[in-house]
Amino acid sequence: MKNNRFMNVLLKAKEENIAVGAVNIFNYLTAEAAVKAAEEIGVNLIIQTSAGTVEHFGAQKLILWTLREKVRK
């Protein structure tokens, strides 16, 4: 099986009996805030959004938003 980072995060959380937070984003500001907060406290995060947000901004733009903060560091 291919190395799946998402699955590894979930399996580690299960082993350690901890939760992985999921945050709904609906624009750049919410994406930026979610990513910054997770990085500041050193936790993994699941980014969620709605079909309407994807239709409005496009999937590629949403993905770039979540990666932008990571690349700046």
C-alpha cells in the first residue's frame, strides 16, 4: 500500500487516543487562520469546505490557500 500521510495521521491519533480537528473554511481568511493556528500549536488539521465554496473559488485556489502559509515558512 502507498504511504498515505492522512491515514498515518489518523492511525497515530487513534493509537494516542487523541482527536484530529476539522475546520470548515469558506474564504482565504478562514483558510489562513486555520493553517496558522494549527502550525502554531503543532497539531494536524483536517480542512473542510462546502460544494458552494469549491464552485465559487475553484478547488485549485482552495488548495493553494492552505499551502500558501506552509510555503512561506
